[in-house]
Amino acid sequence: MTQIEYAQKGIITPQIKHVAEIEQRPIEFIADRVASGTVVIPANINHKNLVPCGIGRELKTKINANIGNSTLSSCPGAEQSKLNIALHYGADTIMDLSTGGEITSIRQTMLANCTVPLGTVPIYEIVARYGNNDFAKDKILAVIREQAEQGVDYMTIHAGLLQKYVPLALKRKLGIVSRGGALLAAWMQENGKENPFYEAFDEILEICKKYDVTLSLGDGLRPGCLADASDEAQFAELDTLGELVCRCRAAKVQSMVEGPGHVPLDQIQENMERERKICGDAPFYILGPVVIDCAPGYDHFVAGMGGMMGAYYGAAMLCYVTPKEHLGLPNADDVRRGVVAFKIAAHAADVALHKPGSRKRDDAISDARAKFDWEKQFELALDPEWARELRSQALNESSAPNQHGSEYCTMCGPDFCSVRLSARLKKSILR
């Protein structure tokens, strides 16, 4: 059975127990949400080294890191390095978006080394194998089945982009920016047929149920610039995604919904609340969103701002954006920067929402700062290596690098250090 089916039958699985412990919530709380579909635990029965995590609006905000090769760049070794970096800096899930060669072997290696849920976008492998004009049902189902058998925990399926929505999207400034969405729209227009993933959805559900694969319902019409945000095309597809959520739940298949990519800050709350209403509070998994379009090279900052607001207003998981967004395939350093930026965004939202235990780390690092315990500060930092490097750099650049004690930094020095002065005042008053 699937996690949702177990929960609906009142059976507490080890995955539900683990999520309850990590989230500091009662087991019954998690089981109830899994049963209703408002929390998902992506956990393919064939992913043997998986440490499960829960994704849902009421849980701590999760972040996903996209890795994978392209037809022009990267190799299996580089992708393994990216995976290691993403896991080291705290990605809660990984998606393999490989579109180049060796897709199956790259995914198999990732699954063997990935302790968090691994997701894929099957249309990429379908196109890599058969070309972009062959979406025969048997080929679609064969690839999805093969990935499920390998152990993929969740899959992005662009089944909500219907043929009638394509003209709406072509009115936009940037048209269709989703790769999967654009491939399907082109095929539908050229062949005069309905979305083959929508047509095969019942068969896809059968495969997902067998292996407990969570469906991530892809937003093939997500806006690719601020001018296209919250438009008729985006919301038409969202209505269909709501229908697909109902079909997933009826089939006892876990599901979440993917969300917009470029949205001005003032429209984020509306987007989060609309998805919650239309899709029955299915976990919302959003890309960013990017809140301004004119900062290439800094889109991890820009999208982190949007992600923080999205999580505050109800998103369950944030898909990271790296500095290379709109520019090229991310390398290992880009992955690190993207993961850390989005860990910050997710954590800030969780603190503001008072999620259980979310501020513990902040309070602990404040105690360490009061004691000038630098090692403890580094240990508690979201990026310990970077904090340690900056501290070392500051000391080396000081006018008297060999005379610095540990009870101040080079910003204030010993005489202007407010923390030292405060400690002295506390000591004298308490005496």
C-alpha cells in the first residue's frame, strides 16, 4: 500500500513515525495529514537507503535542489559531486533533470548515494530516447515504470497543460518557459491531439500506486517573467491540477502541486491561497518565485526573497534557484549557493510561522555569540565553511593580525565591542 493508504487505514508506518519525530509533532497529527493528502512522504518502496521526510504546509518548509546533465554540459562524475554538495548543505530532496546521455546510469548512481527523496521529470528521458515527436502511450508508461522500478520517489508529470490552454499561453511576453510544457504544447499543436500524459493519467496512477511514487503535478504554464504572472493560462492549468489532485487521492496516490516561477511580491499571497483552495491544500512546491527579472547572476537572492514569502503564505517546498538561472547549467559551487540561499529563505519563514523547534538554532547561535564561542557559531551556521573562511580572512586583513584575541571581531575591536561591554555591565549589575 501507499503511505496515504496506510494512514487512511489507521496503520502507522515507520515513515510516519520518523516524520513525526523530526517535525516534533504528534504521530496522530502526521498520520491525519497524510491520510487527507495535505502532507506527502515521498518514499518509493525500492529506494532502500532513504531517510523519509514530510512535505506539507504545516511542516517545516523543505527545499529541493535540481541537478543533472544537459546535452551540452556535465558528466556523471560532476553530477555526483553536485549531489554530495546539495546533501552536505541541507537539501531536503533532489531532482535529477538530466537530458543528455547516460540518464539511466546517472539516476541509478544518484539513487544509490541519495538518502533523501529523489525526483525526476520523465518527459526528459522520453524525448532523449524517442525524440520530441513521439509520445506514444506505451513509451510514456515504459519510461515511468522503469524509473519507478529503479526507486524514484516522486515524478513531475505535466498532465495539466491541456490543448485548449496553449493559445492562452502564446499571448504572453515569454510564452511557455517550462521545458516539459513547451515540448508538450508543440506536440499538441503539431499533431492536433490532447496532452498524452493527461490521456494516460489513470495508467500512470496505477504505476505510482504499485511503487508508492508521489506525483508532483507540473505547472507547464508557469509564468517566466513578471509580465506573465497570474494570468489566464496559469490559472486555467491550476484548475486542471486541482482535478488531478482529486484523481490522485481517489487512486490512493500521494500528490503535490508545482507552482509559479516569476511572480511580483504583491501577488505571492494570492497565488499561495488560490492553490490551497483549488487543490485541496495539496502541498505546494514552488520554483522561487523570482520576484524581479533584471538580476541575472543574482537570481538565487531574488528567488530566495520570493521563496521566503511563498513559504510564509503557505508553500510547502521551495525549488532552489542558483546564480546560473537563465544563464547556464549550474556547477557544484552554484549548487552550494542555491541550497544555502533557499535554506535561509525556508528557515526565515518557519521562524516567522513559529513552527516547532524552528528558532532553536537561532537562539543557540545567539548564546554562542554572547560567549564569543566562535567554534559553536561556525557549527550552528547554515554554511559553516563560509563563516569560518570570512572570520579567518578578517583576522588576516587586520592591521595587527597576531594581536587579536577571541573576544571581539575586527569590525569593532576590543574597545568598541558592544557585546564585551554588555557582558561587563551584566557582570557588574548581577554582582
